[in-house]
Amino acid sequence: MRPRLFTRRSILECLAAAPVAATAGCAASPAVDPAAAWRAPGAGERDPRRFALAHAILAPNPHNRQPWLVDLVGKDEIAFYPDTARLLPATDPPNRQITVGCGAFLELMDIAARQIGIRPEISLWPQGEPQPNLDARRVAHVRFAADPAVRRDPLFAQIPLRHTNRVPFDLKAPPTASDLGEIVGAATGAPITAGIVTDAAERAELIKLGWQGWTIEGHTPRTHMESVRLLRIGAKEIAEHRDGVSLGGSMFEALKATGMLTPKVMADPDSFGAKSSDSMAHKALDATPAFLWLRGADNSRATQIAAGRAYARAHLTATKLGLCFQPWSMTLQEYPEMAALYAATQARLGASPAAPLQMLVRVGRAKFAGPAPRRGLAEHIRT
């Protein structure tokens, strides 16, 4: 058998398969299994709060930062805080996207609690909404009230199956109008409005704007390096960090060992590695049969939380329907270099900075990509 050569084509093929390979081989690592949290979450937990939180930590969140801290208060309450050490100051300077991720966390917690006969009583921002940035104030205080009449949520079963998929979607088998309508219905509710874009011309415009946003982020040093610093290349790094952007599997291990794929290489936006990544991202974006958008009635922290909860429900619904999601958030980011594209994207979808888009998401069909690493429940509970 001839040895495999690392050619330009083989590297591109490897990068194209990156989301599928993201956790491949990690379970064999001698370190902590980064996918362990996804298997039977909450199994063996006697405290209903811990059961619910074991599901909440599987929530989607930007750059897989998992920015959630919890205090267990008394016998039936929790205090939920943002982890301010895990913000994204370059790409998300007002911490809006992090707040949306906190909303997704609360939604999954709520769904899981109801599965075991608990009605969470959620009080948002009990110390006031932090502006212009998140700080140490609580996102929410939650009381877990036993309620035999509480209704179980049928989306509960989808929590450990949900994943983000960054590959090209199948343009020959687009989502049906019925499926898209169900997703919109799952996401819609005051103060959040949802909609779908499937028209070819409108999709083309969003793809054009989206690619321009990707390019700006990749060629703005501080935003580009924020992502580079969160690259986890190979099983050892993935198991050590269990967050960020994971690239795992035998090919990535080999590329890392030969020095062809390292943070230093990826730090140069004009390097072959970075351009290969760009090529694969562009290919995925082009293969988008539908976009989902979520718009808020305003841009308060409460609305951002509502957007996260709506997004979580929409994503769980898509999972039930056999569809995949990938947020495409570059042009919704609020830093100076992105301002023109931010305004153009808001205007195109009938939003404004005062009542902006909170999410823009690729929707389609693709093979299962595998779950993103999770740090585990113990990393999120302080007391």
C-alpha cells in the first residue's frame, strides 16, 4: 500500500470533512472524553436542578465558549451567571451573541426540568440588565417548583441529538415548506419574529453579504485571531480544552505533526491553511437552500435571552425533522469594520439596529456531523 501524500487536494478534502471529523478519535484519548456529556445527560442525578443543568450545558453557543456559571442555592433554586472569562470581545463586543447563548441554556434547562415534573420559575436579570456589556450580575434566578400537572415537552428527546453542521447542505433535497413552517412556528413568539428565505435571488444576496462578512472577519486581525486562539487541533487539545473549534481525526493529527496545520499557520489569513478553510466555508455557504432569521422587537437583554430560547426550540424542531442548522452570524456582529454589512443585512430582512436581527441561520440536509465537545457539568457549578 502506497503512503498517502499530503497534496493540495487531499488537504482541501480533509478540511471539507472537518465538521464530521471534529470529534473523531477523541474517545480513545487517555484524557477526559470531550463528548461524554452528550451520552445519557443527567443519568443518576438525584437533584432535579443537576438533571436539568446536565441538559442545559448542551445548548448551542457562540464559538462553543460555554459561558455559563451556576450557584445551587438552598434546596430548590439556582443563580445563573455569565462566565465573563469566556466572552468574545473582538467579534461580539456588546456580548449580544453570548447573551443569546445564555437564552438557549435556559430553554434547554426548562425543557429538561419539565420532563421530571418540575416547573422552573425564571426571574431574568434580578439585579438589572447589564449595559453596555455583561458583568457579574445574574442572568437569572430560578426556583424549581414541583408541579405534577406540568406538561412534558416533546422536544426533550432531541436535546442530545442536536448539533451544528458546517458542511454544504443538499440542494437537491431542500427542506419542505411544511418543515420550514414548523420551524418558524417553533421560533415565533413575543418578542421574537421569525421568517424563512428560500427565494433564489434573495438567498443569493444573503450569501453574497455573508461571504463579505466572513472575509472581513478573517482579514481583521483582532477578530481573526479570536477564532484562531480557540482552535483545538488534535485529540489531545480537544480533550484538554473541550471547547472552541475542534479539528480532530487522523488527518488533522498528521497535518499538525508536520506543521502544516497549526495556530501559527492559521494566524496568517493568506496562508494555504487559512485559504483552504475559506474555500470550504464558501462552498458550504453557497450550498444553503434556506435561511432562517430571528428578529427582536428591541435589543434589550431580555429580548436577546428570548432569541436564544427561540433559537434553541427552532434547532430542536429541525433536529426532529431531520434537518441541520448552522448560524451564519458574521454580518450580525457589532464592531466597526462590519458596520456597513451589518446595516445592509438588517435592512434586507426588514430589521434595524433598534429592533435588530438576533440570528441568521443556514438550514438544510446533511449527514450527522457529531457533537461539539463539552466541559462537563462540574465545570459550570460554583457552589
